[in-house]
Amino acid sequence: MKFFALLAIVAALLQGKDPSASDVTAAIVPGGVAIYATLNNPTMYDAYAQSGTSDAGKVELRDGDPPKPTANITIPAFGSVELRAGGPFVLVSELKTPPKAGDNINVKLMTDGGVAIAIAAIVK
């Protein structure tokens, strides 16, 4: 029994950190500000970004060309997904103030496991 407990602890430690964001940028698009980034998942299980919040406005998950709302964005196990135009991305709409180049937009995405992915993007 001690062996299985030790094995579970080792597996948890080897899994690494929580999902995160890198290479973040933002662009003004029709309907708001698009957030582009790479979402990284160092864990052994797929993670699903399912919702988000931002002080700047309403956060919507989008996918495709033309972009349509989506229920989640899959971040594969031990992998990453690129948020980009024509693919999955985050749209901040219903903005409280009109965005301009140089503005900072902070977004927090929530995964199915309750992990928050903090994103800080500068509008280009």
C-alpha cells in the first residue's frame, strides 16, 4: 500500500506545473480585441479552457474562419495550442473603454480542472 502512495506522489511531482500562456499579443479586430498566445500544458492530461474573465470586457472563446463561439479550447497533454487568427483564440468584447495600441489587456482563462491561466497582452 505504501508503494502505491509513493507512486502517486512521484507521478504528481513529475507532472510539472499547471497550464500557462506564452508568446502573448493582442490585436484590435471587429467586435473587440483578439488575444493570441500559446497555451502550454505540461501535465499528462488534456486541459480544456472553458471560460474567462477580464476587467476590460466580456471574454469569449472563438474558433475557425469565420470565427464562431466555441465551448472550450483543448490544450493537449504534454503539448500546446496556438491561439491565432483563423484558429482558436480569445475575444474580449463589450469593452469598457476603446482600446488603443500599447494598452494592456489582462485575461484569466479557467480550465475544466479549475486552474486559472493568466494572460497579459499588449495591444499592437
